[in-house]
Amino acid sequence: QVQLVESGGGLVQAGGSLRLSCAASGFSFSMYTMGWFRQAPGTEREFVAGVNWSGGYPDYADCVKGRFTISRDNAKNTVYLQMNTLKPEDTAVYLCARKARAYYGGTYTRALDYTYWGQGTQVTVSS
């Protein structure tokens, strides 16, 4: 079955960095667009970054552009999120997700377009 397992979260001071990983299994990873979302308590799930099946056309939420970088290693079935210059408002549970259709990019921002989700990893940024 499809599994997405995030890791790499933790507690960091403002201005610091973290690298999140999402290990995928149970499907042909190199065929699917992947996304990162985040959710803070009492808020809706929010798009952070997305990348297509070959690692092309990365896209980011405006609030993380220039600070976060999404990448993937199809040989390792893993998608990454490098987060630099972290701010307290980045505090959230970060989740990776897989799009429903193979070889389909489209817009990355809609959570409804993703059919599989990981459990998430907590990122806490202290001021």
C-alpha cells in the first residue's frame, strides 16, 4: 500500500534551518507530482511547495519563496524540503502528499488534488 513517512522536524530557533524528508513506498514514485503542506493548530492545511514527477517546475507559497527549497531523489523514493531562515510563523505540522494522477502537474496548491498523505512531522520555531 502507499506509504509516505515524513522525518526531520524538530525545535529550532528563528533564523535556523531544517531539512525535512518524505520517504515514499508502495507506488512508482517517479511517476507522481509531490507536494508539501503544513497545518498549524486551528488553521486550514496550507500549501508550501510542490514539484513534478521529474523534479521540474518547483513552486512555492509566497510566504516561503526564497527560504524553502523542494527537491526529490527518484532513486531513493524521497522528496525533501530544505527550510532556511525559519520564522516563528513557520511553526506547524508539515505533511507530504502525492497527487492522484500519474504524470500530471497542473496546479500544486489544492489539497484536494492529492490523494495520499503522510502523518506529518512537527516543526517548531522559537523566537
